[in-house]
Amino acid sequence: MNIRITIMALGILAFTSCHHRESKENSVVEPTQAQQKLLDAGWTNETPDEDMSEDYGVKPIYGIQDNYFDIVMGSGCNVAVKIMELGTDKCIRYVYVAENTTATIQEIPQGVYYLKLAYGYDWMEKETINGKQGKFTRNVLYERSQDTFDFGTKNSREEINYRLDINVVDSKLENNFQTITIDEKEFMK
């Protein structure tokens, strides 16, 4: 008799926990007031592809060698990264790396670069004349790397690679490179 009661109790517990999980997954999250303003202005909730370059008006530039960035995104946020040429401030690649994933940005041309980074959640985007415009709408932070990344000189045969580790611990960013805070306007340039 006690075994039947135990089995029934476990069955009921399993059913209610599955039902609770299902209702959470199917629930609709109401947009914040700021998100609603963007939605009213024609923005949409979209998760971009990893390589956003061409969709966002950036003509990607590739090198002959397989120089690359490995971006290891830990927990705590998503990141959009612009790889910027140091001498010209020209963006050569624009990528999105989701929380708890890794992305490899290959064929970085020879030269010296810095990074512009946007961190956050709830990416929204809008079509413009020059391509898409996008941004995070929750827990947003913008930074620029103080470190530069030297991928060698023209005609060098040496492959150069960098690993970027990004993680949020106790609401603080922990990167393996130095950054300074910038504003949204500076990131969008």
C-alpha cells in the first residue's frame, strides 16, 4: 500500500513539474517600456546570425592567412563585437556571440586591430537604408578594447591567433584583455 502511494505521489510530482516547465516555456514575456517604443518605431526582436557584417552594412575584409580570433563567451550576457582597423577606424567584421558559446572569426587580414564590444540581452534590430541597425535592450554595456591585436605585417607568413575570454561574474565583466567604457553612439560609429 505504501509503495502505491509513493508511486502515485511521484507521478503527480513529475506531472506538475513538467506542466510547470511547459507553461514557463510557452509564456509570453511582455516588452519593457523602452522595448515597446522600439517596436512601435519598426524594430523587431531578432537573434542575429553569428556573422552580422554584410547585413549591418559592414563590408567584411578577409586575409589570405588563417589568422583568427577565438571568442569564448561565458555566462552573464551576449556580445556583439566589431573588429576595427587601428589606423583607419574601419570596421572589418561584425559578429554576434551568444552566451555560453564560442565563435571563431577566421581570415583576419594582416594589420593591427582593436575591438568595440556591446554586451547585453534582448537584441532588437531595424532595417535602414544602409542595412540593419541592431542593439541590446536589456543590461547593456559598451566597451572599447585598450589592448590592440597585431596580426602581423604585409607578406608575413606567420599565422597569428588570439583567444578572447569574456565572462560575467557577480555582475562584473571579466575579460582577458583591457577595456574602457564607451557610449552607444561611439559603438555605432
